[in-house]
Amino acid sequence: MSVDTVAVEDSAGAADSAGAPDSPGAAGAAVPNSRMAALYERDLACQGLGITLEEVSTGRASMRMTVAPAMVNGHGIAHGGYLFLLADAAFSYACNSYGPVTVAQAAQVTFLAPAAVGDELVAEAVERTRSGRTGIYDVTVRNAAEKVIAEFRGQSVMLAGQPHTA
């Protein structure tokens, strides 16, 4: 793990990995663990499906999920809705890493390869741009062999807080 990221497993009240208090920073900077841990604690959808928040830094997030038998469709492969949910969750943590409440405005996914029961998938979200109250984020979902399973693009909108200024 690099210095500019924070793992959710760290103590909830601790300062971020750079030792800074709870305050937003530049893209890629450390994010206060307590804020992301609290957001994950309220995220019952992810918890119920075994989706874990692995790492988060400003404008970035990584989440992990293992495809369970209940997640496959009639073709025996992971249902696209679960892949979308995994990518959408990583997108959510990345765009909320600045602090203000931010939600999805729109999202699109392209499925590139199937995932099977038992596959461990990782979704990595990366901010592409933010302007005013909106942002664009790309998420890549890969399996343990690093094969790309899906690509996701999400547009965010800030509901509360100060808009981004360049």
C-alpha cells in the first residue's frame, strides 16, 4: 500500500496516512479513514454482498468482491447487475473521498468478459475530471488474473458542500 492511500482496516479515529486531520486534499492525496469507514459502515448493500472497501485516496477507490453462487444468471456467469454494483460502489467511494455528499448522476458499463462463481473481482475507480458540482470517474473491474471483466464510467453530482473550482 502506498503512502497516499488509506486502508479501511486502520483504526476509525486515526488521522490519514499523511497525518493530516479530516480535510479534503488534492487528487490522489490521503483521505481520512474515519470518514470512509463511517460511509462503509452505513453501506448495507456492500456489506450484505461481501463487497469490501480495500483502499481509498482522494479521487480513487478500490473494492473487492467474490462471485457467490447466488450471483450468477441462467448462463452460469456473474449477473451484470452485480458487476455494475461493484463498479458503482468503487465509483461512490472515489467521488465521496473529497468530503461533500456526492451521488451518481449517470453511469454506463461495458461487459468485456464473463466472471464465474468463486472469481475474486477488484474494481478500481479513478477520477478523470471534476468541474463545479460534477465529476467523471472510470472504473475497471478485473479478476485475480488481471483480466478486464468490465469497464464503467460514472458521472457524479455534488449535493452539498462547496463546488470544485480549478
